[in-house]
Amino acid sequence: MASNNNNNSNRTVVPEAKAALNQMKLEIANELGMSNYQQVDKGNLTARENGYVGGYMTKKLVEMAEQQMAGKQQQ
């Protein structure tokens, strides 16, 4: 068994972005009809419900990165 060097795949690479990512998560959950997402025990949600939030969040972050990259290429 490989040793675990405490490499949590859910860690925030840029700690300064944590608050903005949490806010984005809440906004996306609200858009998806989960208005009380912050207070909900995430363990009681289905994998599909949690996956929608994470997947949509990833999609938005990729779109933001693509737009930023496209803007840099035009300069």
C-alpha cells in the first residue's frame, strides 16, 4: 500500500482563493435550485446532487481560464 503523505486532492492550491471558491460554490448551488446548500449536511445529498455542483463549478472555472487565455493572446 502506498504511503499517504497527507496529499488531499481537495486542497486549495491558492489559499487566498478559498473564500471566492466557496462563494462560487454557493452561487452555483443556488442556480441549481439548492438554495440552502450552505446549511445542508452534504452527506445527506446524493452523489448526483453534489456532482452537479462540482461539475458546474469546474465548467465555469475552465470557461474563465479559457477567456483569460484568449485575452492574453490578443494583446
